[in-house]
Amino acid sequence: MDFYCDVNDLPLSMILSWYEQKAVGILLTLLSLGIKNIPLGPTLPAFIIPNILQVLVDKFNIAPISTLEDGLKAMLG
């Protein structure tokens, strides 16, 4: 099936809990597939140090959020 659009144009949303190891694997999978514009937070995973965060922001347009409300706004537009 062809949707005639890029995967980043599809109206998809997902909420992951960083308290689960699976969430890190899912994030890495999404990034390897080229998924962009992912809101991340309000608490960042411990492995996301400032230098890594800057690479994620620059390359994948990761959007750090400070509250759950900010995350919902980012996902829903």
C-alpha cells in the first residue's frame, strides 16, 4: 500500500515511558527509520547528555519539552 507521502507526513503519535527499557529501543528504531519531529520529555533519559541532545535536535528535529501539556501541544499541533 502506498500513501504517496513521507512517513514524517503521516498523522502518527506515540507516548513512551522512559522507565521502560523498551522505550529506548523504540526511540532508536524511530531514529534509524528517519522519523523526525519527536517531542521528548518532560524528563529526558539519563543517556541524553547535552551534546547528544544537540545532535538529536540538529539531525532529527527532536523537540525537548518541559511539561506533558507541551508534549501534547507538540504532537497535536
